[in-house]
Amino acid sequence: MNNPSQTGNVISPNSVTFIVGPTAVGKTATAIELAKLLGGEIISADSRQVYRGMDVGTAKPTLNQQKDIPHHLIDLFDPDETVSAGKYRTLALKTVADIQSRKRWPIFVGGSGLYIRALQNGIFEESRTDVSIRAEIKRELDKKGVAELYNRLMEIDPETAVKIHLNDTKRITRALEIFMTTGKTPSQLFREQKTEPPFAYRSFVLDMPREDLYRRIDERVDQMISDGLVAEVQKLLSVGFRRDLDALMTLGYREVVKFIDGKCSHEEMIVQIKQNTRHYAKRQITWFRNQISADWISVSQTDRPEEIARRIIDKLTEHIV
């Protein structure tokens, strides 16, 4: 295995690298090759890979991939446990320190914007949870529906509202909870928070032509179905996890739950997963373009992961972070 000095490159030994981008663009394979070249270890920045038993639907690295390169922050919690961005950040910072103490290179890989932003920009110091306020918002949601809450958020904080999908109940209610708890809108708190990163880092967004990305998404969904996604969800339900858990209401899992409950056919389930994944990928691209400072790496269907990794190393050597 190479290390930075063996590649002949001068790279800051304390740097942290982020490999991000839309789902199915090839982040995991690229990061593994980059880790081999730099002597690195991978830290998942995926909000669902932290859960045990959610392997197929989250495209979790295979056991062989995890054997080749150490992976961190995978399989830590049960699906009914809550993992906030703050909790993730605490775990991630400890992991970075551990990897660097062993003279290894931390490489974050994933597409969860909230986790990535929490790492690079910190979290609201005033962003606490109030159980009574959360319950009040939940009652309002049940009574009036998500559209009513979204319109309320749009009036209070349009800057935040436009970044959230109309049906994203979790983020809408959390934004309202922050405002009701602190008296400040999420966008105001973001502007006021300290933005000095906790470590030196460079971010790289893998970007693929939309048509090629959508083709990859369709192929990945077909592979997930072949690999047993339906059986995975059935197993989670059979051991007692509720259908309405946040983890099971996420992309890929909620559509399978609908199929299991007889609310759609097998073919309809597959079509819905593909369509919803394409929409999600589009939102991810928009988020990365607007929310983080990064080098964009154009990749194609024919690019080998090692080639992409070497292009990232070329970028890293342009200047020391």
C-alpha cells in the first residue's frame, strides 16, 4: 500500500478529504482506490449506513471492501435509534483524531448533506430539543398536514424552506422546532454560527452527465432488488421494527414497505424507487452546488475508480490545504 510520500506528492499530512456527490455516481469505489494510494481509511458520511441491518438499500460497502480498507461509522445503531447530526459529528471528530494519530489519511465518503455540513461548519450551539414543542408540532402535523406546516415555514424562514422538499416532514418539523425553541430561524443561526472547520480539509464532488447517472441509478436499483432488498425490509419488520420509523421511511425502504403492505405491485415499487432516486440525486447535486465549497470532478461511465482517484490526488497536490 502506498502512502503520500511514496506517491511523490507533497500533501499536508493532517488533511481530511471529502468524496461526495449524488447517489450511484461511484463515490465508494473511488474512495477505496484513493485510500489505497494515500494510506487512508474511510469514514462513512451516510445517514443510513450507521444503522445495522440496512445493508442492501443503503449500498453499504461490502465485507470484502471493508476488509481491503478500514471503514468507520457503519453499523453502529439499530434502526429505531435517533442519530442526530450533532451525535454524528462527535463520533466523526473522534474517528478523525484516531485515524490521524496512526498517521493514516481520513477520507469521508457519502452524500448526506446535513452530516457533511455539521462536520465542516459545526452545528447550532443553540439548536437544542424541546420535547413539549416537538409534541406540539407533531399534533399540528397530524391535524393539518405537512403542506400547512411547510407554508408556515415559508412565511417564517423562506431561505430555509426553499431548500426543503414539500414532503420532507422531518426537516420541516425540525426547522419549525428550532425557531420555536430558540426564537431564531435556522437560516439566521447558520449565518451566526462559527464556520471555522475543526480540521484542514478538501472536498471533491463527483459529477456525471445526468443521463449516465440516471442509467446507473436504474442499474443500481435493479441490483438492489436482485440482492434481496425486499427480504431485507421483511426481516427488519419481522423482528419488530415499526413501519413508520424514520429510517424505514427513507428512499428505497418506504417503497418496499408499500409493496409489502399490498399498496403497490412489484413493478410499481421498482418504478417508484427509480423515479424517487433520480429526484433525490437531482436535489443532492443542487445542494452540493449551493452549500459547500468543493472541487468538482467530472466523471464518465468508462472512467475507472483508480483513474478518478489519481485525478483527485493531482488536485490535492496543487496546493497544500
